[in-house]
Amino acid sequence: MSLDGKAALVTGGSRGIGEAVAIRLAEDGADVALTYHSRADRAADVVDRIKGLGRRAWAVQADSADAEAVRAAVSGVAAEFGRLDILVNNAGVGVLGPIGELALADVDRVLAVNVRAPFLMAQAAVGHLADGGRIINIGSCMAERVAFPGGSLYATSKTALTGLTKALARELGPRGITVNLVHPGPVDTEMNPADGESAALQTGFTALGRYGRPTEIASTVAHLAGDSGRYLTGASIAVDGGFAA
């Protein structure tokens, strides 16, 4: 249990990739807090599963588009657990469509959730993270390859995480804090189900010819969060089934 005694915060941890990450970190020994937007029932279920593994768990409602809620979530988790060792910036939204049809409200929300929130989360966490801590950002295969039209806004938001990751890795390196970016490919979640109307198109762009599972993304996050990831920083890691190959 390489994360025994560690405390983690996973944003958007009530479902999909975030849920899988929260459970995996708990399986590896961490106490885990998670944020959720609206599904209190799903968040409570994840909390119960983590507690069933013998770890402490806590869920906090926070809209990632709300700057104050983001900051309060970090300070709340640090107070609840008495420490913070791992931050996983997973929460995200996707709005696809021709650039000429995207509303300003769409632009503002996507950038607030996918770019500003990870920045503010990291900014708030730096004062609480123990030396040797971890920040892991969840990006997208569309930051590496935009294989079909309509992805300008989403790709812009996820590409911004590359700059944030590299800059923070350089800034926090002297404290032994690593900062890395994981780019999932098509993953079977409620937001992008493997039986959805665009699933065949997305699968066709992967080398493996299939969707990924949330647990496969969680495995890479767990590696980065654990002792074996302590010499990996500033990296962008594609867990995308060969989408960007």
C-alpha cells in the first residue's frame, strides 16, 4: 500500500474517470476526498466504497466554474484530513461544435472549468502539499490530435494544461513535488459511452480499436501518485489506445 498515510483530493470524483481514480487511490492506501457538481447520491456512494476499504473519505459539493468554491474545497480537505499529498485535477466539461456556433457562455464555462479551476486548485494546494507531493492533471487525447471537426474549444482548454503542467513542474521541483499530465483517449463513461452515437468514429481513430476503461486511466494516475512516480515530472502521458499514434 504505497499511499498508506497519504491524503488525496480528486476533483469530479463522483463518476467516470474521477470515480475510478478515487477508488484506486484508496485501494493503494490513501484517504480520499472528492468534489462533485450535482450528483450527491453518486458522491455518497463513492465515499461509502472508500470507507469500505478502510480509508477515510469526504465529499464536498463544488462547481469548478466557481473560483471561491474551488479554493474552499482545497482548504476544507486539508482541514478535514490534516494534510494534503495528492491533487488530481480531473473535473471537466466538453462542448463540441463548429466554432461559429459556440456561444460566449460556452467559451466562458469550458475555460473556467477546464483551465482556470486546475490553476486555482494547484494555487490553493501549494500551501498545503507536503514536500514530495503530487499534482496530476487530466487532459485529453484531443490536446495531441484533433481527428474530427468541432473540437476547437475543448482542444484549446485541454492543450492549456500542458503549459500549466510544465511550468508547475519546474516551479515545484525543488520541493520534490511532481506535476504530470495524463491524456485519456475515448473512455467509456456517462459523458462519452462506448455505445454512443459517435463511438464507432472515435474507436476508429484508435490503434487498439476500442474504448478505454476508467480503471485503465486510474492505473496510470496511481503510478504517478506512488513512490514509483517520484522521478517523473513535467510529462504528458497518453493513455489513449493509440489515438495520437
